[in-house]
Amino acid sequence: MFDEEGRVMGARWSEEEKQVLREIWASPIPVKLQTHKLPMRNIDSIKQMGSKLGLNGKNRAFSPLLEKIRELMADRQPRTSLEVAMRVGGSISQVRDLMDGECSGNRFHIERWQQTGSNGRWQKVFKMGRGKNAEKPAPMTNMQRSRLFRSRVDQDEYLFKRKRYALNRAIKTGRVVRRDPFTAAFFGEAR
């Protein structure tokens, strides 16, 4: 069976092909630009075999996105991976992976950890240059997260929303019976 480009699908990998794949993986050049070295394989089968062989963490030193990140961070201002991703136009996970790799290579360091807005999880704040990586604080418990949320919300509004939620829940589960308006008009409200 052949794919749309005329390559054999499902063929076994030879030891020579596996060795070429290991060389491709170790190279900083992206896999997509090296598929010509494995002419009978498409990009998906190459990535799949790389995973099967346990070739994790492709060397991304060649990445054009990494160059954009380095240019942006050259001003030595601390930024989260979300801020960097929005400025350079990459995905958050890819930017985070690249910046984590740069931390181990001593080009960036984790200046501090800050909490995300809604769920209280910790995110890294990167800064260019050598430095000691800040230690990650312990995650918040559900109780701590709840207390933090309640401390930020207006208490009257919070209580109103809780009562409205409880009423809507009771109506949905059938614990509250709505009175017929005509019956209420003739006989009055139940006490």
C-alpha cells in the first residue's frame, strides 16, 4: 500500500534506517527538513518510529522560533512563556519547551515563580542570562485556593451567587416546586 506521495506504507524499518533516524534526531536541524534522508518514509512515520525507539527531546537549537525568543529576551526583562509566545507568535507549549531547554544550557534562568490568575498554579518567569533557577513553591491545596478566591471576591456578591446557585440546583433536581400563578392569586402564598 502507498501513501499520497508514493511511499510504501507499513514497511519494516531496517537497521540502517534506524541509524539514520538517530542521526536526524541528534541533529539540531528540524526533522521536516531532513526527510529526504529517509525517502521511503513520511514525516508521521519518522516521528512515530522516533518515539518507539525512545528518542525523546529533539534537539531544537536550529529552531527559528528560538532565535525570535532570544532576540525578544535580549532586553533582559523577565517574562512568562505565555507573554513570550504572544510576542513571538509560537504556541505556549513549544515556547515553554524551548525556554526550558535554554535554562539547562545556561542562557536563561527561572527568576521566580508566579501564580496564574484563576487556578493558582505556578508558572515560570524566565530571564535571560546566567543565574540560579528559583525553586518551585509547593502547589496550593484546594482549601487554600478556595480561600484565596473568596478573599478576592466581594462577600455580598459571593453570597448572592451561592444562594442563586443553590436555588437553581434545587429547581433542577426537583426539590423546589413552582407554584401556579392562578392558584397563588386565588388562595394566597403558602406559609
